Amino acid sequence: MHLSDAGTIHIIGAGLAGLAAAERLSRSHWAVAVHEATAVAGGRCRSYYDQSTGMVIDNGTHLLLSGNNSAISLTEAIGSRSGLRGPDEAQFAFVDIANGEQWTLRFGDSRFPWWVFDKDRRVPQTAVVDYLPLARLAWATADKPIGDIMKCGGPIYDRFVGPLLLAALNIAPQQGSAKLAGAARTRIGTELGLVEKGEFRFCWIVDFPMYEWNEEEKKIDFSHNPFSMPNMAVDEFLALDPTDRETILSIKAIQYDIVCNGIELSSGAIRNHRPDVMKKAFAIAGYPEEVLEQKFGGMLRALSLGAPPHGGIAPGIDRIVMLLCGEENLREVVLFPMNQQAEDLLMGAPSEVSPKQLRELHIRLALPEKK
């Protein structure tokens, strides 16, 4: 959407979102111009005549939730609200067009996904552990596409995550924003009344994968904390064939998170305290022993003296306070929060560095020219 110098708001795209924005702005007495590349407005949320078949085709790929107030407001304004049909409870019907199999997911009314523990309510051919990667969406950063956060393949993705995110994000999920998908997940739960009010629901997240396939570098890499102990018999792990990709990618790490109401409160692991196991773990990920010695030599030497098994967990006190205060943003409970440019306005940080300080550290600046 663009505001021209003449005071006209230009909206690019006459899909459901664009039309809803245009209708609302026009009611506020703005001059609005809608631009659409196709011959007919409506985007995917419309039927169209297909000349090749001589039939009217229902596009049928648009997901409209009852919590989408802007879209609902548009249907009321144009008199089509009564024509909308939907289920009385939160449920989604699926069909596998490859074999004709059909199933319906009914999520229930709890923030915690109890339904995944019922095989009759899960996606066919999936197990409870298949749903764990979905938790990563809740903590994804804005610069990460979904393809970098989770595996875009397998029964859980092909039969549930992929179609749902395609409808919600209007883009191939592999390239879609993981942060937006996480926000959509939370918003869907809130608008459908699945989020309990005034409750604290805890769960432990375990069985994190030790390794994952790095599609960009075409190699096996660490999935999370490289210094965690693999959840595998030591002798069996040391005897692993580095080319046995299937076995390696199935290894779990002894890592654990505790989550409350969808917010990660603490994260921890059992430390990899054996130098031989650590060297093997890094070798599997493509890091030779000399690199390990160069970067983490101090740790290896300390562990070689006989460190016992040990581990821990780091609680996020600020997140706990945020939940207790009923806030949704950490900035509301942090003493000196930074703004979106990572600036501390109270302390005036970051501040300019003097040329003398730069010379002492042998740093030369190459700043862009001011426009």
C-alpha cells in the first residue's frame, strides 16, 4: 500500500486483503486506487470460468478464519456475510488427492495440544514425535524462512503443515517467514478460543535431534547445541560410520526445554564431558580434530583431566516475570529496554567511538555515505 503525494492511497493487489483495506479506507473518506494484474478481483478467494473445461472452477485454496475481522467486515459491507459457511468448532478437513484418503483434525479447546496423543485425532501415518519441530516456529526470527527452521517434507508436512501454511501465508511454505507462521499459529489458537485464559500450562520438550541435514552446504551439521551429549550408548556412538546418514540423523541429544503457555522458560542439556565422544561428534559434522583443538582446546584439555557427567538448565527470569505480569512483550518487564534499532535511549548507547579508540584496536570504518 502506498500513499501518493496527491493524497490517494494505492493498494497493490485486489485479493481479499486488498479489497478489505480499500473498503475500510473508503469508509474513512480516503481516496483509494486498487491495482490488480489479473482481469478479475478477488485473488484466490473466488470462482472463475475455465475455458479449457467449459466449467466454473472453485479455486478453493483460501483459508478464512472467523477471527479475520478485516475480511469479515468486508463480507458484511458487501452483503455476503450470510453466505459464509463453517464448522461450529475448530476443525479442518483434509483429503490426500493422491489416494483419496480423507481425515478431519479436531484440535480441542486447550492451549496444550493433547490431540496429538490420540492416534485417531492425529494426521494419518504420524507419531507424537513428528509434531515437535512445530515448536520451533514459536521462537523463529524474522529473517528465517520456514525451510531453515523445520524439515519441509514427510507425512506431517505434506498432510498438515504444508497445506495449512500455504493457505495462511499465500506462498510456498519453504520460502515463507517462519516468524509469521509462528504468529499465525498463535493467532489462530487465540481467535478460535483454543487459548485458555488465566492458566499456566507447562510441558517439557525433549528428544531434540543431535544432527540435521544442511541443505545449503549439502552436509550433516549440528541441529542445536554441539556440546550436548548424544543420547546413544558411547561405544555404539564411537563406532558410527560417518557415511551412515540415516542413523546419524536419527540420533537424539540429551537436551531439554521447559515451556509455559507456549513460551520457552528454560533451556538446558547434559554436557558432552568425554573428549573422545566430542571429537567423534564434531568429526561427524565435518570438523576435523585440529579445528576442535584450535577453537576449543581449553575445554578439551580440561575435560581430559576427568570431568564427571554434568548438566544444567538456564531459566529466563525475564520471561517468567512477563508471564506472571500478563504481558506479551519482554520490553514491558525489562528495566532498560532497547528500541527496534537496538538502542538504549536512557544510557545513550551505542555511542560514537573516538578515532583514538579505533586506532588502539586497529579498526578502520567504512561507513556508507549519508543520503
